[in-house]
Amino acid sequence: MALAFTVDTPRSFEANPGLISFHAGKPVDTLEVRVNGKRYKVVPLTSPQRKATIGPLGLPSQDLTITVTGFRDGKVVGRQTATNVLGLPKASMTILPVTKTPPLTQRRMGRLPRPSGTAAAWTVNLASGLGASFNAGARFTAASTAKLPIMIDLLIITKRDIVGSQIWDSLQAMIRSSSNDAANTVLEYIGGNTTSGGAQVTAMAHRLGALHTNTAAGYLAGQDRKGPNPPVQVNAQADVPCCKVTTAHDLGILMQEIVEAAASKGRAHRLGLTARDARVALWLLAHTSNPGLFEPWTQWITAHKIGDVDRAWHDVAAIFTPKGPLITVAMTDNPNGINLSTSAEYGKRVLRTALAGLQAPPPEPERPIPFHT
């Protein structure tokens, strides 16, 4: 027997900016949204509906319990509650194409003090369409950042809700605790073995434009992209050992694809990454055990994936500011060794430069209309 009232969004274990969707056996004319037991919004519908989507309403930036109740003529049609919902600002679904690189911000990014060795940065503001970068085409040892495209590919090929599936626990361990054993389990699930799984993930990353990422073997030559914003230049190349490699640009666009898919946009969404998949991915990335290179410097929700080995510290993050999502990447490498605090200082400088230099300009004031007698 079908439920009289079913909430399709939000659901447990997802990041959500207050997007509410439902279907019901009886028409509904009003929705009540409660956050942690307290009334948050009452939304009258324009006409009674058996199926509708409203929002985004914007939610407090924290873990929440959301209860949605449907009414008809003041009587309850049905009610459902979702736990473990990560609230996001309303502007989290503001997605503009990145088309400009402000010259001043680009120069500042290149002049930032960097740790000894090799560093790179890539950042875009999806609310303004502006981006900047430094050394974003240089190859680095990917370390655990390679688990980001592994997750994307798993979500694309899994045609049912990943939460509660047979691979859910391994996915959580791979992202939240950065477990290598869990990553191998996921690769085997994807391709039958880690080699085939890694090759499939690499192919998917290339389809999304991450052409310098390889989760299974060395760098693939002759695939440089021409003229993107922000630039994908190689200012300094680290001495990269075989085999898992990536670039700041590639990590950035992979994270951008997740954020866009959460708004039902982008190439990954067209390949099969559903909005629900992407919202689950963001929930996982916002609940990792290590704060990384950006989260210590911001009060906003930060969904991110770190990668670290003795010689390298990297982080790629989606930061959900009240004005919209900011994608930031910082990569650092030194064959003699590098520490978290040094790399985090570089991450702080990259973040502050992006926040200062990639905001949309304020709208021009309207000119007063002349008054004629």
C-alpha cells in the first residue's frame, strides 16, 4: 500500500539547501517544515498538488533533523522526518559558468608565499563565474585525493540509492576515514579488481575533463587543454613518482562537478550522477575526520577531500558561503618531506585570496529617472 505522503527530498545522509519535494495520494495545499523540532517555514502552495518541489529555502549550516508535514484544508495529509541532513545556505544552488579570470587575483595567486618544494592552487567562485589559479596544470602525487573520482564513478554506476547498499559502509570508510582498504573494496566493486576499477575511474575522470588524472598508472601525455578559465599552466613541475597522479585543475573540476550535479547540472549529472547522489557525496565530504587545509580557516560548511603522504599534502574543497559555493584546491609537494601546518598556511592564503578577489562586483546603482513637469 502506497504511503499517503512521501518526502523525496530531503532524505537522510545528504547535504541540502532547503530543497523540499514530495508526492502524495491526496492533494496538498500547504507544507510545514520543522528543523530540529521547531517550526522553520510554512509554505502555501499556489494550488493543491499531489507532487511538487519547492525551494531552496536555505537551512542552518549544521547537522539537522528535518520534518515535513503536508496539509489540506488545515488537516494533516502526512508527515515524514529525515535525520542526518546537513543544512546549506540558499545560495548553494547558485551555479554560473566560470568564464573570467581577474588579472589582479591571478597575479596575487602566483605571488603567494609557498612552502619549500612545489605548490599549486586552483579556485572558482560559482556564484560570480570568476576563477584564478597557479601552476594548476602541474602533476602531483594524488595520494588520497584519488578517492574523489573513485566516489564519483561509484555513484554514477550505482543505479539505486547508495545509502544502505552493500557498498555504503566501504564508501563511508573511504571518504570519511580515507581508508585505503575501503578504496580497494570500492575499486573491486566498480571493475572486478583494483586494476580494472582504476582504469574505469580514470576513463570517467577524463570524460569530465580531468585529463591529467590517472588513478591506476602514470601520466597520459598529449592531452593538454587549451584556454580554460582559470588557466591550467605549469609553472613548476614536481618530481612525481609513479603512479597515481592528478593536478589542481583536475581536482577542482571534479569537485565542481559534484556541486553542479547537486543542482541537477553539469557533465557528471548528464553521465548519471543524480542530484541525490551528489548531495550524499557532499554529506560524506563534509564529515571527514581530518580538517585539511581549508576548514580551519572558515566558519562555513566545507566539503573536502585531503591527500597526504610523506612528501605531499593536498586538499580540494567546496566551501558553501552565504553568497554561493567556492571551490578551492591547494597542493604542496617536497621530496624531503612536508608537514600539515606548513601546507595549511598555504591553504589559508589561497582561500583568503579567493574570497577577496573572486566576488561578483556589486550592481551599479540605478540612475534616477528625471522628473519633468
